[in-house]
Amino acid sequence: MNPQQWNIFQNFKSELKAQCQIWARNSRELIPLQKSSSVKDTPDYPIETPVVYNTALDELTSQSEIKLIVIGDNPGKNEQLSINQKYLVGQAGKIAEGYFKKNPELEIDFRKNVIILNKTPVHSAKTKHLISIDKALKASNSPARNLIEESQRWMAKKTAELHQALIAAADKNSFIPELWLVGYTELKKNGIFIPYRDELKAAYTNSEGITTPAWQKVFVYQHFSMNCFSKDIKTHQSATPTQPLKQTLDSLGQIHKEEIFY
């Protein structure tokens, strides 16, 4: 990152960390809901960090070359452990890391060249559990009743601002980062991440209803979990086997983007 990009990232990171601390004040209310939502389909596990700030952001330096901003769903069981408190460090994260290692032509180190964020920092064992957590919160009179939606809208707006600012500050020696929205099932109609989807699009749209140039650097893909991402790429690639992988990724990312946003 050049000095201007580094300052932009530092400011974003500080603001995100402070906001996560604010949301974490709802931990006493969140933990019972996070536990009860997982009882039917998840072995018992300790909930150590109900709202997770990605500490991997603190490991990036001014020398880091940021090529991607990857947006996952929300922190799972491994991500919320006190020894981790990092995003995409479970099985899905290992699959993502392995994919880039197996495809060196992309020239991306998943742990060094990527800012990893989520649609919300609120933990749940499985993403679908957020639905019951959200319903329980909304049925309460708690100040946290709109936490799931509020956190999504905040993350979408601030992430879009970060992405656009990094692009605007790029020079001839720095990268133009792309934003990959990974995991689109819950972005569809009636999905839990509809607020994130709508706020993100709005953040790339000017007062005249026209999307900004940075919107062209936003792509949508299936999630890394269960090898959905790589299987989807392989299927799409089979139609044009001689096409370079980057072109295949761009094409598929645009197709899914149109499915979600248009």
C-alpha cells in the first residue's frame, strides 16, 4: 500500500475495531441466543467471542500489497475462539488459501494480499443460525433488537467506502483492489443478508442513481465452503477451457453479481 492507502486502511481498521467493541456490549444477550440456535444441529462448543473483530487485519503492514477485499458471511466456531479471532480460518478458509496456492497465476497470497471481512461480525455456528438469532432479538425490547441488520448495513457502507478510497488513492506502483462478495445464497430474496446487499449497492451509487466506476471491481461468487467456489469455477471453465483463469473468474463473478443485484 502506498502511504495514502495505508492511512485509509488504518482509519478503517480503527473504526471497525471500535465498532465491534460497541456491538460486543450485547454479549450477555447474544451468547444464550447463539447457543440455543445451534443446539439442534451442532455439537456443544464454547462461545468465547460473540462479536468478532478480525485480528488478522492487525498483521497487515504498510508493505502489504492488497489485491482483494474478500467478504465472507459471519464468524463461525473456529473464528470466534479466543486463540483465533480471525475470519476464514476454519475449513472454508483453508480451502480458499489452498485455491490460490494451486493457482499461482493469480499472484495472490490469501493471507498476505487480502483484506478479509464479513457481512456481520456477529458469530453463529452456522450462517443459517443468524435467522433465529435475529428473530429472537427483534422480538425483545433490547437495545440490540436490530443488531444483525445494523451491523450488516454498517459493514457494507464502510467496506464500500474503504474499497473506493483504496482505488482512488492508487498510483502506478499500487494495485487496484477488487472486492469479492463470497457466499450469495443468503443475499437472495428473503435471505438474512439482504440489508448488506442493498446497503452495498447504495454505497456505490451516486445521487443520480448511477453506479461509480469502482462498482466494476465488485464481483460475486459462491462460498469457499464445501468447495462450492472451486466447483462453480470449474463448471464455468468447462465451457471455455482455453480461457485464462482470471477471465473466467471475472466472467463468473459478473454473472452472479447480476443474479444478486439486478
